[in-house]
Amino acid sequence: MKTKTELRNVPEIASYTKYYEHDGMLRAYANRAMFLAILFGAIACGSLGFAIYVRIQPPTVIRVDKNGEATVVGARSGADPTSKLAMMLTAEGAIGDSASSSAAPTDLEGKAAVRRFLVHYLSYTPDFVTRNLAESLNMMTSNLRRLTMDKLRDDDTLGKIKEDQIISDFRIRSIERAKDAPWTYVVFGVKEVHKIKNGTEVTDRIVGRYNMRLVEERRTEFNPSGLLVAEYSEQQMVGERDNGLLQQSELDK
């Protein structure tokens, strides 16, 4: 039997519990620890078995023939999932390439084609005029290209540009798509033409309206947008000429 001093030193919660309650708590902790040990042991055995299975599998060898078709070497037809996956990837790649080449161009691609054509066709220097005109001619349809080349040849445009040292700088202000006709755009821009006359530089500033109609063709690596210029016309809206003698020098400001 415990004395009063011993009872006073025992914690308050222990003084109200029985021996069998302490034993039940220990058994509950033991059961929980046993369950966790069994669970982690099963996970470890499963991981070890999966690692052994992957290790003993033979390496996958894929053969690609001259036609670009991939086959798994040593696989039975329809039994190897790797072979099926390779066939699916090949089929999806072929479908993706054909779909991308036949997809309709977007309005953003149309505006980009219009911008690229006008920049090459209306901006040039005597040294780069041939290359710029060649780039713009390649963006035209065959009939428009033929008419444009005949006009450039009859007007001797290249000879005049090189003889007068003409420099043209074109800047686009806006590109709007017409609502009444497909792939038709109206562009407003400013073109500055610098040339030498009798030893004096003359600058023409022209605000113009440019009407363009595009047509669709199959996408290629040379024409990824699939758009060509079918019609082109320009109309001068406002124009002015500045004499080189009246231009204010930056040193006088």
C-alpha cells in the first residue's frame, strides 16, 4: 500500500487511470506500428519486383527503312506495345504534316503577307532594288508577275532608280481587311522618295492607299503562309515635294 507521500508524487492523470488502460494503449501502438511495417514492406517488395522486371527486359531496337517507316526488331505483330506506339506516332506525324499543309491561312498570316510584300516592293535603294523586287515578284501569282515584269521593263524602272540614285522608304500606317471580298486588304502608308536632280536632293512624301487581293495555294517551305498576291493597285491621296535647299540642317537647331 502506497503512503501519502508516494501518492502525492504520482502525476494527476496517472492517479485516475487503471492498469488495464495503460496496457490497451501499448497494444494499440504496437498494432499501429505492425500495420505500418507490413505496408512499407509490401511497397518495398513491389518496387524491387518492378525493378527486376524492367532490368530483365531486352532493349528495344527500332529500325527505320528508306521510306521513313519505323518497325521494332524482334517484336511480334500486334503484341508489342512499343511497336504499336511507334506506328501511332508515325501515323499521327503524317496526319499532322498533311493537316498543317492543308490548313486555311489566318487573317494574321494575311496581314503579314501584305506587310512583307509592300515593304519589299516599295522600299529600296539603288544597291538592293533588284533583290527587293525579286522578293516581291516571287510573292505574286504567275499572271500578275508577268504583267509587273513587263511594266518594269517598259518603264525601265531599275535603270532610272540606279541612274538617279533613288531611295524609297515606305512606312505602313494601317492595314484593314475589306468586308465585301475575301482576302482583300486596304493599306494606308507613307512613302518618301529621295532623289538627286541637278545636284539638289528632292524629297517626295506621298500618302497613298494600296489595294491588294490575295489568293490561297498549298503551303510550302518557300511559301509557308500559302498566300499569293493576285491584284495590286495604288492611289495617291496626299503628296508634297521638299526641295533640298529648304531643308533645315540639324546643326542649325
